[in-house]
Amino acid sequence: MTLPSPVLQPGTLFLPCAAGVEPYLAAECRALLGEGVPVDEGRGGVWVQGDATAAMRLNLGSRLAQRVLWQVADGPYASEQDIYALARRVAWPQWITPRHTLRVDASAWRSPLKSINFAALKVKDAVCDTLREATGERPSVDTRHPDLGLVLHLGPEHASLAIDLSGEALFKRGWRNAQGGQVQVKGEAPLKETLAAAMLAAAGWHGRPEDGGLLDPCCGAGTIAIEAAQIACGMAPGLHRRFAFERLLPFGTPALRSAWAQMQQRARQAVHAPSVPVWAGDVSFRMTDFAARNAERAGVRHAIEFKTADVLQRPAPAGHGVIVMNPPYGERIAPKGQGQGPGQRPAGGERFEGAQDAADFYARLASHWKKHYGGWTAHVLTPEAKLPQLLRLKESRRTPMWNGAIECRLFRFELVSGSAR
């Protein structure tokens, strides 16, 4: 039995993000949806009051959100049966048919329940029971690529249930999983695109002519440079991928299908030549080539000038600009022809090849900046809280950010020729 696609009434959206990114995500949501849409910062994300069109626009255009979640039920609970009753309140036949697949992900904070997995199972049971009563059939579970992804969160006394409209996390822009796969470079652990975008937002860099060009001299996989180039070219981050909402019944109405097609078309037409230059490179030829191939898949190879160069020797590509970097440790910061001797490992186990230790590397980096990058602004993401002391530079701002489970800070330095200020 196939039910007609329902009209989705406006509701509450939650866009989770990394800790510390909430104000930047809220500003992004207002820019995407207009100032008239209610947007509120929360802990670990942003709440938006919007409709189906807003949900589609956020999936297509958000660089900072991890997902777009549509809230469908919430309320107090004390047992697993309360969770089942909560999920039964939702009209699931308006979202999926028995031919769709589902998965339930659960998280908890100080929940009194003994098993979070059992609570997730009760949500699955509620969905299947509702579909069976309405159609005589039940959907199946797909833990890898479900049509309907559900997110259950359990607090001490309150539970909430949301539908994941994104599917794959939004940091997956589509270019890393190109057809034919991507060769993983040994030892490479690239930043997520959402974190790179958060670094650019915190730096106040929006790809405008007044922002100046952007340089990542330790580009690794090229994530920061690629994200910057897409911004400079006006390219929507979700332009080259699919979303879970495209398979759900409420978004299958002719009106919403047409609106989505027009939204994508406008996004394609909005792409333009880069408004500012983006420079990137690495000390390793292999990594520079790897980043260039990633940029090709991302559609912005023409917008990035790649150069294999040592960060301690690379001259400034322009009279002023912005450096945004996440300094890697190990061979990628080693000056060519140099290596680290045995036993030269600083506290914490990090290796700074080509330098005696972290202090030596950063002292040489600061000296190079003061000689060649006067008038530039540098933004450095690192878990090293003592970076200003190591650089012997006074930061003008430090922004807490999380790289996965690692607490980091994005330090801002105003570079002045021959000065330690």
C-alpha cells in the first residue's frame, strides 16, 4: 500500500556542530535563510524554526553544521516503554513506506535507563508496529545506508526524537569519495571540511576581495584550501552530493521536488571565477600532488595555486593576506634534506623533523614570518596551548575549537616585520 506524500508543516530543526562553532553556525543559518527566520544558539548546535524549503537550503548550503535534524517528538520519560510510546506518537506512514529501510542512533546524558541500545530498539519497534498497522507490512533495518535515519537523545528526564535529513554527515562534500575511490596517503589524517570551514569563519575570511588572499603552507590533503576556494568561487558545499531527505515521502511532492531542482540549478549558476587568490602547498611533493588531485575532484583546481615548498622557506605570495593552517607533525614539516636524529622527541611524543623540538620549529617559523610576511594575519589551529610562547608572538585572539575529541585553539597573530608583537 502506497500512501500519498503528505504536506510537511513547519517545524523545529536542530543543526549539531562542534563545540565552539555555535555562533558561527547561527550567523550562517541567518545568512542562508534570512533574518526573519528564528535561529537560536544551543549547546552543541543551533535551533531553527523552519519549513521543508529551509531544511533543503540548509543541507545544500551549510558549511558548519554536521547534520540537519527534523524534530518529530519529545517529552518526559522514565522507562523504555515511555520511549516506545513517544515514538508511536509520530505518523510514520507519512514519512516512509515498508519498502524503505531505517536505522536508529541513540545518545544519552545522565539517562536513568540501563541500556541505550534497548531504548533505540523500542523506537525501531514503534516505527515497525505503526507501519504494520497502516499497511500490513513493516520496513527493514539497514545499519549502513538507511532511507530513514532516526536520532534519539536521552537526557536525565527528557527524551527527543529527530529525523536525519542529511544522511551522510555534511562534512562529506562528495569529492573525497569520487568514482573509482581515492587512494589514502599513508599517515594522512585530514581535517574534516566542517572544521576547516569553522577555522575560516573564525578567521573572518569569507572570500571577499577585502579579505585578501588565503595561504595554507602545510596543506596536507588540501582541505582548508579547497574549502576556501569553494567559498571564493561561490560554490555551495552540498552541490555535488545527495541527501537523505530526497528519499522521504514529505519531500516527494511535486512542489518540493520542483523547489529542490530549482535550488540546485541556482546553486550551479551561482558558481563564478574566484574572487580572491588561494595559495597552498606542502614540503612533500607527494602531499602537494595529493591535494591538487583532491582539488580537481572538488571542482576548484583552477582556483588554487599549489607549490611544493618548505613552510620555513616559502616567500610570501603577495604583499598581504591571511594564513590559515593546522601545522602537521612529522616528515611534512621537515626542511628538504633534513631529518630528526634519534631520540629527539619533545614532551607529548610529537616529532618535529628538521628541528630539534617544537620550540625550535616554531621559533624558526616566527622568524621567517617576521622577515617575509609583515602585514599578514596568521591563524594557527593547534592543541598546543603554549603556542604563543613557542612562537614568541602575542596572539590577538584565541578561539577554542575541537578537532574530534582533541581540544584545540585557533590562535590569531598580527604579523609585523621584524617585530615580536
